[in-house]
Amino acid sequence: MITICVASGKGGAGKTSIAAALAAMARPTCVFADCDVDAANGAIALGAATTAREPYFAGPGFMINSEICTGCGLCEASCRFAAIRSEGDPPRFMIVSELCERCGACYERCPIKAVVTYEKTAGELFVSTTRLGIAIVHAELVPGEDTSGKLVRKVRERAQAIAGEHATIIVDAPPGIGCPVIASISGCDLIIVVVEASASGIRDAERLAKLIVSMGRRTIAIINKAGLNPDMDARARDMLKAMGIPLAGEMPFHPSLRSAEESGETWMTVDSVARHSVASALRAIQGLIDSIGDGSRVAAIEEEKP
Amino acid sequence: MKYALPTDDGKTVSKVFGRAKNFAIYDTEDSSYAILENEGADSEHGAGTGAAAFLATMGVGSVVVPEVGPKAAETLEQAGIGIESLGTGISLDDAIAGIRAR
């Protein structure tokens, strides 16, 4: 089993598009793990139909048992988020779940244990099949929930359980460099950094690169949306060189790539001038995967069309 | 000195640090060996820093692990715990034999 993570720092840099192209190349022995759990769109890119779903419990929720509450108000005084409201006289206290940060201060403070815990659903985990014939594991958080590091771990564990011994797991990471990204990168055999050839794209990719280097992960980069501004392309290459990250290739900013997605295809099937760039970058990535040498193969890359 | 090695299955060194299910603790003083559950493995967030703090309270002097996240590394450093890296997929027995052979 080999795990490849696609990350970028900046959102909208092309992570999911490149991850989907890799998945198309790696089928049928591939499982797609969409770890962008705050805004998952791998299922859209791959045309998924959900086959299994299960609730995701982040941690305990809190509520007040009105049968035993004496109305002392210590819970309200202990809440830093003004999530506890009272009604009536004598007051009856209740926790507004949308405002509750689940810190547990009221639970600790209540002298008669009238604050009780319950299993709060924070999201849902899905296993779906895609039109590429591969499985995708994805998830959705309930708005306002912030437990994405743990949910990323659950998505990856489920993908590992589905994947066979010689399968490739493609991890589509969220943007940023925080908890859910670290949970996406950790333990991966290869990280593909997607650098959008723009000022913010380069800066965010550089911050991500520093994180990856600090974790000692094997890394290769793709510059996306190249050719719009030669100066930006050069800056992206210079940044990667300074960070010591090899470049697999550059994807042009080409209308055919956009229309491929609009018609539900991956970049692997693009039949245009852009195909050469896509195939050449994916071939470089394949070479690196081969050098990891655990016997897994992403796939044979089709011969280029003349 | 006490060494901590993350492990999910109790047989091989885990690829990850903070969300490993257990820590194997090997003490070179008396050659004792124990597997302790990492209660923070399922944390919503802060798994790495939590694991580092836990190992600090256990008096661990060094962790032996394929990778450590940036915040966990900072916490380990502040606690005076060394970080030694090793490759992935290595058995606990081999890793501990490596420590013992020093």
C-alpha cells in the first residue's frame, strides 16, 4: 500500500483536479480519500454515488437535566461563550447547542451533576463509488463544528480498510497548514505540492513546503496555471529550488482543462495541447513512486496520442 | 533513559506520532518494557501536543519515530525530550534492539 497526498496551501490551486487525474491513472487499485472535510468536493470531481454512510461523533455534547437542576446559575456564570440561557422564575437553565464550544466548564462546575453529556453528531462519513470504478471516502462536518483533524484521521482509516495490500491511496488534503493538513500529510509516502503560479499561490505553497520539510516527508511539486505570467512561473520555480523540492511538471492554464471538469472528465482524458503537460508531470510522479519501491504501481501511463 | 516508540498494533513502529494508538516505553536503566495506551489518539485536535505532554509526565527522555508534526516537535523540545527518527515499517523488537546495542 502506498499513500500519496496532494496539498497546496492555497485553496483553489488545483489539488482536487490533480488528485482526480492521479486517481484516474491509478485505477482500479486506488482509493480516493477526500480529507478536505470542511468543504469536500472530490465526490463532485469523480461523480460519486454514496453506498454507505455513518455518523461521526467528535466528542461529548452537553445538556442540562431540568428534572434535577436547582437553578443555582453556576453553569451560566462559568460559561465563557454565553451559551447558557435561563427562562422563567425560578430560572430554568438550558444550553444553546449552536453556541456551545463543548469546553465542559459547566459540567465541571455544576455541584449536583445536572449537566450531562451525550454523543453529539458532528458530521457524517461516506463511502461512495465513482464513475472511474474506484471507491472514494469522504465526509461532511456539521456547520460550526471544528473537529476536522480527528475526522481526517477517520477518513484515512476507512480508506485504508477498503484498500488492498497493493492499492494506492490518494489523499486530497484541505488548504492551509493547520491541524487537518498535518493529519492529512502525516504518515504519507509522498506529498505532491500543487503550486498555483500566482503571488498568494507561491507564498502559501512555500509555507506548506516548510511544514512538509519539517516532517521529513518525500515531496514533489507541480506548478499549476502556468503560462499566464512568465514572471510568476519563474518565481514558483525559484521557490521550489530554494526549498529543495523537485518539479514534476507544469500544467498550463488552458481552457480544455476547465471544460474537461465541466463535462465531468478528469485531466487524464483531455485531448488537447494540455495533455502533453499532464502526461509528462504524471510520468515524473510515477517515476518517483517506482523509486519508493514497495511494489505498488499507480498505473501504466497511456501512450500519448500523436 | 526512557525511550518512547509509537505503535498501533504493538508490533511495529507507527508511521505517525500524536495519533498512534499506543506508546511502547523502553527503559535502558532496568531494561523494562511496557505498552501504554495513548489516550489522546482520538483527540479532536491537539493530538501531537497532548502526546508530547503525556510522554513528558512519564519521564521519557527521547522519542523514536518516523515523523513528528511541528507543534508536537516544539512541545517535545520544551520538555527536553529528544527526537530520533527512523524509517517506517520497522518492528518494535528491531527498534529496541537498536537502542539496546548502543
